[in-house]
Amino acid sequence: MGVPETMRAVRITEHGGPEVLELTEVTVPTPRAGEVLVQVGAVALNNTDLWTREGAYGRPGDPEALSGWRGPIAFPRVQGADVAGRVVAVGADADESLVGRRVVVDPAVYDTGGPDANPVGLMGSERDGGYAEYVTAPAERVHDVTESPLTDDQLATLPTAYGTALGMIERGRLRAGETVLVSGASGGVGVALVQIARARGARVLAISSGPKIDAVREAGAHEVIDRARDLTEQIRAAAPEGIDVALDVVAGDLVTEGLPLLREGGRWVVAGALGGYDVAFDVRRLYLHNAQVIGSAMHTPTHFDLLMDLARRAEIQPVVAATFPLDRAAQAQEELARRAHVGKLVMRPGSRAATD
């Protein structure tokens, strides 16, 4: 079947949240030189979808700096960083053997070439993403996963959440047999951290609360720390000899209270600030105990290659909390903002909501 001339897409036309999404019919993009055209099978939602008003990689500073660090976000913009689908066409200088292959797209826009490049932008923010029936992507960022037993829904959950998680684990040098503390363990990145750390042979202590505790334990946590109770007391009881690595997407007071719980040579890796970005701690805890605080933003190309190897072998089983058709994108984003789910929310651009 050939590629149609038009497609459905959900776009934002101004700064805002779910209320500014519009479902519209647009021209199917033509892949440029070195690009491929992917028919989107599934696209996962991320917090970055709610942050596009500042750019996925807006740097701290004044509002102009946030929106203009790499130039203002161009409207209209098709959101959606995390895409799994099938290559249906290629541009000049792209590998024609990719046509028909099942793929996952690395959504990162990197600062340089090379295997250890740093992400500075994101598909769905700095370029159009997968809230659409088709999307273009650089051929070098498309990974063939045709042989993976994972579904498109599961594969779509991987790029940002699991890429961020694997980047944290790699930068934190987590090894088998070590004790790891995971904050925000019920979210997309948190569940990914639990699963990958468990697969690496680490002992996983995960922080969660309320009705999500059982789901986090089911995802692979050896022990779950209840966020509603005294964290320090629970962590000391669960790991009396200390924590080797903390994988933290919360920050805030957790860093202040948690650094003294690290073992000698421990590593505290931060990839989020849901609990606050203004952190204070005693620096003597670092230099007298050879501890490290490590910042981690998403993944490098090398990390993403490792993630795709895991996907091909199905060594992780992504948790899909719910699926939505494309014409319910606003409802999906509202559900994302409520944070009541465990795992990832996914949209299927090829499906349509049932009519009444």
C-alpha cells in the first residue's frame, strides 16, 4: 500500500497544555536527504509533552532564555517524542533496506556527532514528533527492532523514559550486587529504573506510596519505601550498610536527607526535580566519603544502542498503563498530568475513537 498524501496529526499552535491541542489533517511529510518516513504504530506520552511551552531542553533562566535557547519553538508543532512503527519510505542517501522494517526512533537531538554526544533537544519539541500517522526522522536515529517480541505499544515506551533510566544507570556505574535506591518509582522513568536495575542484578529499593506500592513491587523492586512515612528511617532499616547508588528523579529534600545514607564511594544520580530544584547539603559528605553527585539528562547514542539490544532480547517488559486513540490526545495528556497511573500512557495514531 502506498503512502497517502495527507494524514491526521495533533498539533499545538500556541503555548499551553491539553486545551491548545488540535486534531487536523495535514500533508504527509516528505523525508529529506538522510531521513526516513515512519508510519507510527504507537507513540508514548512523556512529561516533555506538557513542557513544550519552554522547549524540552529549556535551560534555567528568564522566559526568553527558556523558549529561545535554540531559537523559539516553531508553531504549529506536532508533539510526541517516543515513536515505534514501520519505515515506509526513505529520502536520498538513506538505506533503502530499512523500508518495511519495524523500528524505534531515538528522539534526541544531539550537540555533536559521535557515540557520547549529549542531548540538547527532542523530537516533538525542537522538531515535529509522533502525534501523527507519519513522522520523519534521521536514518541514523532509527533502530531496527523487527525481531523483537515486544509490541509497538511496549516499544514506544522505551526512548525517553527507558533511555533516561539507562543513562542514569550507566553514568552511575551501577553493578550487579549493589544496593540501589530509586525515587519516583511509579512514574515512567521510575518503573524503567526498577526494571533495568533489577535486570542488572542490583538490589532495588524503590520509593512510592499508597495504591502504587504493589505495582512498583510487581515491576521488580525488592523492597518498597513508603513515601508517606519517615524515609530516612525506612531506608536505614532496609539498607543498614548504606546505599551504593541513588537514582533520583525527585531531588529536593531527598538529596539533603539521603546523601548521608550513601556508602563510601557512593553515587547520587539526578535526572529530575519533581520535589524541588533548590537543594542544600553538607559538601563534606562528598569529599570525605569520596561520594559523587551526577547530573544525567536522557541518554547518549551509546546508551540508546544498549537499550535497543535489551528491546530486541525482551530483557525488560515495559508497563503500559493505558492506550488512547489519536483523537483523544487531550484526554491522554490530562491523564498524564494527574499522575495517577503506574507505567506509561500510549497513543495509537492508526486507531480512532468509537463514535456514539
